[in-house]
Amino acid sequence: SAVISQKPSRDICQRGTSLTIQCQVDSQVTMMFWYRQQPGQSLTLIATANQGSEATYESGFVIDKFPISRPNLTFSTLTVSNMSPEDSSIYLCSVALDGQFFGPGTRLTVL
Amino acid sequence: AQSVTQLGSHVSVSEGALVLLRCNYSSSVPPYLFWYVQYPNQGLQLLLKYTSAATLVKGINGFEAEFKKSETSFHLTKPSAHMSDAAEYFCAVSPNRAGGYNKLIFGAGTRLAVHP
């Protein structure tokens, strides 16, 4: 397994602003993933982030709205850009290590 | 395309009773299957995974699941429920044989309530 931390744990933001979420892992991993969990819903994959390459986005998610960085094997960021209330969700990062392990999530509320 | 169906968005059991959470999958290739638990205001914790070895998989906290190819099912069970088992449970499938090294497709989740 791995120890995964996310910052911030929660935030309340104004419409039209952007928020960058950080994900830190205690070991080197090749594959990291970003998921969204809308209120009362299941998880939906936003994108896969491999170190040294562009992130791969799922249908319905675009880089302009959710830019991702993956500067090294232990760290990634997800930015939620030009936010609207519909972006209010929990955002979770995960890493692949013989199964996927998840961070504690970032609870975002957009007013 | 791969998909996961969890039958029953809410399940309620008495403390000490059998827990059965149902999961059926659809996959064009032999799947890898996972169960996760999410406690209130927390992230997801891996309970157990099936990766083509033994069809009966034992996980943490006394949970186990059996892979049944003929029924395309991967139901989660626990012989005796504890109050601390109350949480949201998610079944997930990996759409290729990468053991979780690829994206997971999640079911809608089942909220388990345990009453005294």
C-alpha cells in the first residue's frame, strides 16, 4: 500500500476562480489517477497522470478545465479552473500499486 | 464496454447478521474486481481484490467475496455485521488485466446500515 496525502482537505471557493489540489505519495509510483465524486454519487475518473507524459483525459473532461501536472514520481496536482457550483465535489487522487489506493480527498464547495 | 451494477443502493442489517452486498459486472475480457469501503468524510479503503487467482478472496475486517464467472458476479459478504461496518461500499472493475494499474470503473455504491 501507500500513504497518500492531499491538500487542501476542503475549500470553499467563489464562482469563476481556480483551485489547485495537491497529491503527495510516500513512494514512487508510475501511474496516478484523479477522480471526482459528486455529492451522493459514485466515483468518476477524470484523468490518468503518468510521469513524463501528458495526462490522458476521460470523455467529458478537458485539459482546459482540469489541467494536471505530474512533475515527478511522488507528486501530482489537479487544477479546477473557472469554477461553477456544478464543480462542487470531492476530488480524490489514487495511485496504482497492485490495486489502487486512494487519498483522503479534497472536498470542494463552489458558491 | 465495462460496467458494474450494484444491486441495492441501501442495505440494512442487524448487528450480528449476515452482510451480503451484490455486485455484477460486464467485461469483454476477464476482469480484475475490487471492493472498496468509504466511511463518512473519508477516502476509499481497499477491502479486497480479485486478480484471477483464487475465486474466493478474503479481505480486511472479516469481509470476503467470491468471483463467479458464470454469474458475472462478485458479491461481498461478512458472516456477522458490526456497528463499525456501517459505511458506503463500492464495487469496481478494471477494464483490462492490469490489476489496478489502469482506470477503475465504479458501481453506484451501496450504503450499509447496521442497527442494534
